[in-house]
Amino acid sequence: MFPAQTYTQRREALNKTVGTGIALFLGNADSPMNYADNIYHFRQDSSFLYFFGLDAPNLAAIIDFDAGTTTLFGDDGDIDSIVWTGPLPSLVERAAGAGITQVQPFASLQSMLASAAQAGRTIHTLPQYRADNRLLLASLLNVAVDAHAPSTTLIKAVVDLRAVKDALEIAEMENALEITWRMHMLAMRSSQPGVREQEVVGLMHGLANSQGRETAYPIIFSRDGHILHNHGHGYTLEAGNLVVNDAGAESPLKYASDITRTIPVGGRFTEQQKPVYQAVLDSQLASIAAMKPGVPFRDVYDLSARVIVDGLKALGLYKGDSAEAVAAGAHGLVYPHGLGHMIGLDVHDMEGLGENLVGYGEGFERSTLFGRKSLRLARPLCEGWVVTVEPGIYFIPALIDRWQAEGKFKEFINYEAFAAYRNFGGIRIEDDVLVTADGARVLGKPIAKTIEEVEAASTAL
């Protein structure tokens, strides 16, 4: 945990923003895989971690904004549980670590909420993404499931606080990135002809686990890089394959990292692959250079798309004015996702609180255009945000065939030229970028990403 003062200050800042009523925060419980005693690895709710720091199941907390108090709800272990878990800190001891002096048994939570409701007090809650917590919330409030609407006031206040990372949080993210650097460099060395994808994924998991870490999300490692969230690892690698490796570790305090590199199996990009790879790299570097406080991330996304179209125009795949092509949405054929997302305690930070509330705001409505509608973050950047920057180029045969049959964007796309790229796959390059006072910097130790660096790392023994 961070020092207790950190959590106290976070709750005080929340109190100043919300101001009245009470806020109920539900921690997560253990979740069974296939029967009650065979559980998934426990992961605490990220907002609960942010305000209370307690990484254990079956806890809840109430912040009383009017009284300026916080109460932690839970139960001490009895002898029946201690024989399975060993001695655990008492609820009072755990609360003290978070700067909390008031504790109550979990069973008293419902009566406290009932008293607040009877007094006409506002009960603020966050959206619940787990079914068990949705049911628990309904039971605690004595209402039908989903009858109690999440508090937009609380959501916005939490988003504003969690979005800006302090020095302690940045240190946690760089701690995670140290392990992620090792994972990616190991994957580059290991991605050789005849090696199964699953073997490389196993090596990365093993490295993270050997350091007491979990991955921040399921690893994407596939020569089918044009399938954006492909979690299959069944191929045997062959010379000339491109492998998209999207992998990141968590820090000890659960802060995420999220890095993607594209690896040439056998250690050398082909002459066809090099200019496409360079177009993605140019797009990423231009995007990072354009980032600074006050710049809408939507504008950075548009820049990234223009650079990609420019790069593919040189190969005869696109034509016409690049800015016009991007404004029309023609780039979506090869770049069907957004440029990035906030990252912190969640790899898609705070997405469970509502993607539009996190990534959009006044003057920034979500587009309905293919590709552009997937932009998770559009609003102006702020100092202290950490954002992924991950442009890509993908040749998706089914999408190419559909657009060509429909005659979409013929003024910008040379469909005939795409025939030579049907089996190309995909390329994505991603880093985690901190917005600074006057620009941006990539977090963590540099991970090979120029053509020369990747080739050198992919042939090192």
C-alpha cells in the first residue's frame, strides 16, 4: 500500500468535489471458476484500491461527505477460516493502513444504508460491472436490480481524480514497465521459426509470475495480427510471419502497463513489410510529439491517421488528399480502432465507470464512422494523464472484400493494389505516454521499436 496519508488525501479531495450525501464503495469478492472453493485469482476493484488501498475480498466502505468520515465494513477471520488462510490482520489494523479509524461488521452495512435512505440522504454509487456486486447492491438498498442509478456526480469526481497520476503512481507504472520490457525482449528473442506461439506466451507469463506479478490483461500474441483481440496461440511460427505481441504486467500495487510490438519471425522484416512498419512507427512518433496539455486527443488521432494514409499512398494503396480521406473515414479500412486510452489501475483506465464519461466531454461527441467511433479518448489532454499511443495497420480480407464490393471510398482507395497484401496480417506499435507540463514522455525503459532495433533484438541469443 501507499502511505495512509495518500488515501486520506484522496478521500478528502473527493469530499471537496461531491460535497454532500454518502458514497458507497463495494470491494470485490472471490469469484469461483467452476465450484465455490476453486477461485480465480483475486482482483480488487480499482476505485476501491484507489481510495482505500485494501487488496482483500469482502470489504466495503462508506464515505460520509457531510460528516467528513469514512467507515470500513468487513469481518475478522474466525478459526474456521484461519486454518485455511493463516493469521490475517484485523479489520482495525487494515483500516489503520488506509487512514481509517471507524470500522463496522459487514452485516451492519445494510442498516447504515437504510438509515441514510430514511433520512432522505443521497447515496452515491459507482456502476457495478460484476453480477455479484449488482445483486449485493440491490440487496443492501432493498431495491430491484438496477433500480438504483449510479451517481454521475460521483463518477465524474472519481474520473477527475484518478485520471491525474501522481509521482507514486508513475513510479508504480514504471515498475510494471520494467517487467514488461523484459517480457517483450524475451518474446523477440524467442519468436523463431518452428516455435509455437503458446511457448512464447508461456515464457512471458512465467517471467511475470517469477517476479510475483500478474499480467494486466490476457496476452495477445499472434501471427494473425489483423485480428485485433486475438487470444488464440495455436500457430507454429514460420520465417516471414509478423507477430503482434500486446502484453503488459501489473505493478505490486496493481498499476497496469500496456505495450505492443510487432516481431518479424526469423529476425528480418521483408521488403514488403518494412515500409508498412515504418508508416506505423512514423504515425506513433508523430502522435507522441504532438501531445501536450490542452491538445484534444481526437486531433492527435486524426494526425496519426493522416500519417498512415501518407505512408500507404507511397505504396499505391491510397490516393488523393490524405486529410480528406481521413475526414471521410477511408483510413478505417486499415486502421479500424482508436489511437489509445487512459491507463492506470485499469489497463483501459476507468472504463467500467463509462467510456464516454472518461474519454469525452463538452464539445466532444462520439463519431458514428467506422474506425473513428472506436476512439476511446477524444477530449483535451491534461498534465499527469497517462495514455497509450498505439496506431496500427491491418489488412483484413473480409473487410477489404466488403468495402470493395460496396465501392466505398473509391476516390481514396486503390483496391486492386490491396490484392498483394491479403495475407500480410497486421502491425501495431504501442507505448504508455505521460502528459507533462509542456509535452509528453514515454514511460519505462525503451523497448526496441525501430526496424533496426527490432531486427537486432529478434536475432539476439
